[in-house]
Amino acid sequence: MTWTFAAPVALLCLSNIFMTFAWYGQLKYPGAPLWLLVPVCWGIAFFEYCLAVPANHIGHRVYSAAQLKTMQEVITLVVFAGFSVLYLGEPLRWNHGVSFGLLVLAAYFAFRKF
């Protein structure tokens, strides 16, 4: 039963790597034509869906939809932060850290039972 808790997290992490490359990877190629970028990015996004759909399907057995969405957003921020620095070479500033921290705080409240 433990895999039901862990599998969605692992699958969402992997899917977000694909999603981030699909959405933002093309920013390194500002001269590329849109007619080429759209199908390439769409092809990358296909693999994101192949991971995200099972993540949510399995995850909904143990997490609420709101918890899954909140988890996905926090994972997206972590993956994007690394991607932004390592791939795009864009530094993260203190205000980005504050905004990400507030979203993590939102996740805390989403998982807390009141």
C-alpha cells in the first residue's frame, strides 16, 4: 500500500521534468520558428501526460484532488527552479524564494486536516 503514496509523487516529479522542457525548453532557441516549436513541444508534452495521468489516477486512491493539484504545483516549482538555474542560466532572486515559500505554505494547509 505504501507504493500508492509514493508512486504519485515519483510520477509527478518525472512528468514535471517533461512538462518544464515542453513549455520552457524552447526559450533557449528564440530564433526557432513557431511552426516547428509547437509540434516538438507537443511531442515532449505527450510523455508528460503519459506520467501525469497515472500519477493522478493512482494518487486519487489516497489523496484528494486538491491535494494532488497542490502537490503537483509544489513539484512544478522545485523542478522549474532547478531548470531555470541549470538549463536557462537565469538566477533566482529573493522574491522568487518568498513567492515559492508562500506556495509551499499553501501546500501545508492543503494537506492539514482541520
